[in-house]
Amino acid sequence: MTLTTAVEQIKAFKDFIEDNYKNQLLENARKGYNHLLIDFSDLSKYDPDLATDLLDYPEETIKAMGMSLGDDFNNFKIRIHNLPESSNIKIREIRSGHIGKLWGFYGVVRQLSDIIPTVSYVKYECSVCSAIMGVISAQGSKILKEPSRCACGNKSRFIKIDREMIDMQRLVIEESSENLEGNQQPKRLGVMLRGFLTNPSMEGITRPGNRVIITGILYDNPKFLKNIETIEREFVLEANYVKPMDDEYLNIEITPEDEKQIIELSKKKDLMNYFVSKYAPKIYGNDIIKEAIILQQFGGVTIRTKNDKEFGEMHLLLIGDTGLGKSKILKFAKNFAPKSYYASGDSATGVGITFAVDKDEFLQTWALKAGTMVLAHRGLAIVDELDKLDDEDTKRMHSALASGEIVVNKASIQNVTLMCETALLSACNPKDSRFDPYQDLSAQIDLPITLINRFDLIFPMQEKIDAELDRNIARKMLDALKISPEHLDDEYSIIKKYVMYARRINPEIPKEIEDMIADFFVKTRQRKTQSTKTVPITARQLVSLNKLIQASSRSRLSAKPNLDDFERAKTILLYYLEKLALDPETGTFDIDRIATGITAHTRSNLKIVVEIINELTNKIGKTIPIDDVVIEAVKQGIKENEIEELIEKLKRQGEIIEPRRGFLMEL
């Protein structure tokens, strides 16, 4: 140690507090706080030797610091923040040489345990000479040890006379996705929190999904095999201070040189075409889908009021034939999104997409684990194979997309709110592996209608056999193989920063564009036939149009949307409507093909069948033959092959039952 004795450390720190932190110490005591937060840079300037001791021998030095506060503040904890850059390391860089020293780690809270009351200090009385001895619980140990011996020579029969308790909680932090390179998998580190839980300032900081910087002492915990300690150890961080990080797009540094490049890039006349050309270049075509995903990264403006909030995040779903590159298109979004997390529904076990509550192996208590959507809060959640999620996760997703939060009430973890204001980019396969444009969407994918309705845009992808198209696809793939990966990495690095920079802009739609939006809404809703009561579009599509316009404006680094932004947004929305909401029977838009799974044509025929059943019930009685219903329905112009499906729909809706084979009854 650079300071030869603890006495010198205590004196040096006492002088430091007197000169720099006396007022803060008194203010914390007045507010009822039991800690004093020290900026390491202040200590380093005042006494470099004491600062060096703090980094190399933190346990002893922090104890000396606490003793220097005097008896009036004997319950105060010393907290340290703002360590030098050399003392902030990545979780994947931890080695055995780091044990016992003070470090800073940046990460995302992945798991949080229940609160466990823990014995921190025990007083024992010697049964021979009545001497009093104290034993402090060892860091990382779960075993409560008695004194080894008394000064009188007694080695056993110690009487426990008093103890001190402290609340303990364990969390697991994970490396943040934006700090990973290539296909690196995030590493995790267990963190012990002791004595933090009484501080009001800690409330909500360690919620799963939050980003934090944790200063702490690194220890090693033993591993056991059948209750026998092995030679293996696991790293654990004893937290000294937890600092919340702003969870918005502020985690990637933008240098003056970066800003210059961003401004220069925004001046490109064909800017959106440039972005589209860089998005999944190995996959030919699908330009409108790529454009929509790019605009999703820029997002719309989130409006918050006292009683409500309108999210700017957009949710996109791709559905279509296998082998068309849906998964590659999804995963490529990570190259544009400053913050993103990926999961697949067919392998999202354990934590799942939203959250899970499991046993904490170390503390043997319940722990809350954050899933993909929570980790991606104010970023992008990429979920492939969405239709393969379990029912529980699917229900939670609906709440997350609707309100931007999930309330956890499971096991001993009650009324914990997880934030997930997350843009969702998903894909799923049709039930029969091939998308049928003439069949209702809800009949083709295994997702509840309520969840389908939460998507702003849904894009079908179909395989088409076309010689010229196939030739272009082959050329595109060959050209993509010639591109240097290093060159691409540089381009995507600046694109990520561009998106992050653009999201700080909050466009306001001017009056002339508002008028265009209103005219579009009115004209589109008038596109219906006299014979059927179709629902062309609703206010939900209007909101999606608004988000697309704002995102397009952001993509130009402009706070004022223009005609080009409106036309781009309108083109994308109409493409979506024409692919999924166009009723082939009437030639008009019918949003109910998506929203309810029942077209205007089907609704009209259902009404006819219900009227037929009513009339036959009045004539024949409660139980009527299905054959009679079919005969009457054919007379009224319904195709015979449609009638069976119409009857099945009425059964599912609970309007009729089949009490015995071949007969129907109204409910």
C-alpha cells in the first residue's frame, strides 16, 4: 500500500472530507440518507496516494474512509463513482488478476432477485471467560462462522448474543448489445447489492432492462459439487455504487468528425435510395419493405402528457413463404439500429420475449429476468418466428405493445413494472408455408387478432417464378460477395450514428401536410361499393401514416415534414393496404380483412345465413336440418362451398350449436 498505516489513511480522508464534502455529508444526514458519494477525480487531485490505495486495496481503504467520518456518521457508507477510464473494464475482459480491486462495469440489468434479509455481523460471548467477540460475514460466503478461538484459549462453546441484519439483493448484468462486435454473445456478471435498498435514490434503478454503471470490488465465489467445494470459482461483484444511464440513444459517442459526416450524408439527393441500397444488399428487391424497416429505426415522435402517451415507435410484421430471406432482412436491422436485441420464437425458452420469474441459484429465491422486449426498451426488438411463441408470452406482448410496459405479478414478485417502449420487427410463416393473398390474414398465421392489430405495417412476401427476376437476384448475390466486410462495417457504423443523431429531432407536421393527410383519409374511406359495407381504413392507419411522415422527416435531419415525406409514407401505407386489405370480391379496401379476419363479403353472407336460420326456426322448431339451411342459402346467391365455413364461423362466435350430427340450434 502506498500509505503505510490505516491511521494515515483515516487522517488523510478526514482532511479531504473537511475540505471538499463536509456540506454534502451534513445535507445527506439531514435528508436521512446513509451514504456519501465521492467523485474519484476529486480524491485523485487531492491525494493521489489515497486514490491509488482505493483502486488497489478498496476493502481496507473504504473501511478507513468510513472510520474517518466519526461516531456521528458511523452508519454511513462511502460510495465511489467516476473511476478513471483504465478502471472501467468490459465483463468479457475479467481475469483472476482483477480480483480484490475496484472496477467499474457498464451493462444492462438482466436479472433481479427478491430481497433477502442477511446477517452482516454477529456478536458472540465466550462461555469460559465471558469475553465479547464480533464476526463479520465474509464477502460472497453463505456460511455463518463462529469465532475460531478466544484469547483465553477456548476454541468452542461460543454463545450468540446479538446480530446485525442487512437487506441483500442479487442482480445479473449483461454486456450491452451496442458494445458488441460481430456475432459476439453478451457476457454476464453476478452483482451483490448490500445496504442499497434503504436509499430512496435507488428505487427503480436496478429494474431489469435498465442500463447502469456499477462501481464495485471484484471477488470470487466457490463452486460446489454435491456440497463439496471445488477448485473452480466464479466472479462476483460486490457493488459499491450503482449509477443509472440515460436509456435513450446516448450510448454511442458522436465525435465532431462523425457529426460532419452525418450532416454531409443528409445532403444526398437520393438519401433514401442510398439507405435502401445498403440494407441487406445480398437480398434483391423488396425495396418498399426495406424502406419501411429503415423508417422504423428513425421512428415517430413520442408525445407524453400527464394522463397519456402516444408512442412514436412503429411495429412491423413480415409474413410469407419460406426461403425468401425474411430472417436475413430482420437480422440486418441490427446494422441500422443503435440499440437492438434479437430473439427467435422457436428458441425463446426460459426468459422468453417479455420476462420470466425463476429461482436464483445463488440466493435460492425468486428472481425476475428481463426478456428481449424489456432489454430493447427505447430501441428495437427483433423477433423471428413470432407465431411459435407460447401463449403466455403472446399475451404479455399485447400489453407491451399497447402500453409500453409490463406489470409483473408472479411468485413473490408483485406489482413490478417493466418498461418496454420498444419498436418491434417480427416475422412469421403462414400455416401452410405459402402465403395466399386471397385468404384472410388471420386464417393464415397462428396469432391472435388482438396482437395482429398492434402492428402498424404488415408485409407479405411471396415467391414468384420470373426468369429476369431470378437473373437479377443471382447478379445481386454475386456483386455482394465482392464487397469488403471492413468497408461495410465502417459504413454501418456511421449509419447507426446517423439514426441516433436523427432521433433527437422532433418533427412537427405543418398545416399544409395535415390537410393532405386529412384529404387522403377521407378519399380512402370513400373507396367502397354500394353493395357492401366495407371499412377502408381507420384512425389506426392514420396514426401509422403520421409516424411514417415524421420518420421520413427525421431521416433528412429535418424538423419540418414536406411533400416528399408525405408521398413516401402514403406509398408505403398503400402498398400494405393493397397487399392485405384489398377485398378481391369487391375491389375495395376492407381493413377488417386484417382487423377482424372477416371481410365485408363474409359479414354480408353471415347475416344472410343467420336470417335463414331464424326463419327456419320459426317454421320448423328449435332444431333445424343443415341441408335445409344450405338449400335456402344457395337460393340467395351464396356459393355452396362457402356455406360450411360460414356455419363454422357462427359456431365459433357462439351464435349456434350442432346438438346432433346434421342439425343446428340457435343459442
